[in-house]
Amino acid sequence: MQFGDTAQRASARAELNEWASRSREHQAYLQKLEAADRALDRNLSGLQMRYVRASDVAAKPEPVRAIPWRRSLQTSLLALAVAASALWAINPALSRQEVSSEIGQQRTVYLDDGSEVLLNTNTAGRFVNRLRSREWTLESGEALFSVTHSPWRPFRVSAGTTDIRDLGTRFSVHRLDDDRVSVAVLEGSVEVTRAGNPASVRLDASQALKVDGDTITRVDPSSFDDLVSWKDQRFQFNGTPLSEVVRDLQRYRSKPIVLADPRAGEPRITGSFSSADPDRLLDMLPHVAPVVVSRRQDGTVVIASRR
């Protein structure tokens, strides 16, 4: 089937060829579409020939007799409707992407649906762009999503046993493990659900929550910036236990950070620090908390309580 004038068709073909050149999946999908288009053309050509032949015959008053070309047209349209319904129900994948960032790296990636994702340090995810849905799996780490609006193709994020459905445009998800996830909404809104629990929690702009097992806790507005400051390459702590600070710092270092004793993780840290140089914050710790920081030759940092 063809639409538009010659220039419009040439422009559309150029755009399709450019899109198909991006991946083998795109090429395979375009080939399937072209095969379906050729089949549709053949069916339409046959219908047109039948229509012409039927029109050439003088009409006779036979009200109870079905007209062959009309019956064929109805049958073909029904077949097309069934095929379209089946395709919609199957919800085939149009394209797939796998992306990741290195330790200490922030990386912006652009998805095939036009959405933009900012990956924080040591983050990995998979995206499947489907006919009637868009699905992102956050395998590890943290990401900020700026979603292209498409009401008939919802954008969902899966982080372990937590699912987030985008109702707006911009939100951050941090997966610590399968059962611990934090979600913060910068613009628009999202719905958050847990596996096995159909009830959802709605978050609007400047709202956040933390998931820990079966418990969902809304984050106090005063701590909202703590969850999203990473996008500006900042650590934001507000009375945060040093054990949690160390956990965040570890995501930016390839060498381990060790708490030598339980007391070393108890002091609470408040302040804003650059995430571009996590070792600088480690060096500052003895000045803001009762701890001693030492370094081993292999790059390991040891934090011990001051005696």
C-alpha cells in the first residue's frame, strides 16, 4: 500500500532505511512489515478485480442473493481484523536494548521509543520496546527516567519484586537488591506495586518512597533531595548513618571500603559532597565523625571507630 506523493514516499523510505540500519532486530521487523504489506496488496488487488467484474454486470433485482465481491470483501476485512487483534494480543517486541555504566561513571542513553535514561554508577538495565508497551528491567544500580509520553503504550520499570508504572515524565529508581528499592518522582507521577500485591501506591512530583520487603514507606519531604542529588553528581546526606554512607560510596569505588567494627558505622553524617571524588569524602570523615580512616596497599579503605 502506498500513501502520499513521490517525494513523501521517498522521504519515508529513507527514514525507514535509516531506522532499520541501527540493528538486526530493526531490519527483521521491517522485513516482516514489508511482507505483510505485500500480502495485503495482493488481497486488495484481488478484491479490486472482483469489484470491477461485479460492477460490469447489470444489476438484477435479487435481494436475497449475496453479492460475491461483497462477501469476499467482508471475509478479507474480517481476516485482517482477526490478524490485527492477534498481533495486538501477542504484543511483539519491536526492539531490544541492553545498557550499563562503569564504576564511577554516569551515562546518558536514548531508548528506541525516544525516552532518555541517565544511568548512575555501576548500573545495568534492559529495555524492550513492544507494540503496545515499553518495559525496562533495572538489573542493578540507579537510573533517572525521562519518558516520552505515549498513553496507549505504558512505560513500566521492574526492579526486583517492585514494579513502577509511569504516569508522568521524570522519576528516579534505585535498586539495592530484589527486595529493597527507592523511587523518587521529579515530574508527573508513577504507580508503584509489589509482586503478589495488586494494591498500588501513587507518587506525585517531589514525593518518594522506599520499599523494604513487604513494607512500603513514604519518604519525608525533607529527605527527598537525598534520593535524587546523584543526578547532579552530589552525595546528599541528612543524618545518615555512616554504614549507609559507606554503602553509597562503595558504588563509586572498585576497591572495598571496610567497617572495622560495628561502632564505626553508627555516626550520622549530614552535608552535601561531590560524588566525582568519593575518596575525598573518605579523607574528610575523621573531621566530621569519631572514626579513623586508613588505607591498604591494595586500595582497600578501612574505617574504625576512634578509641
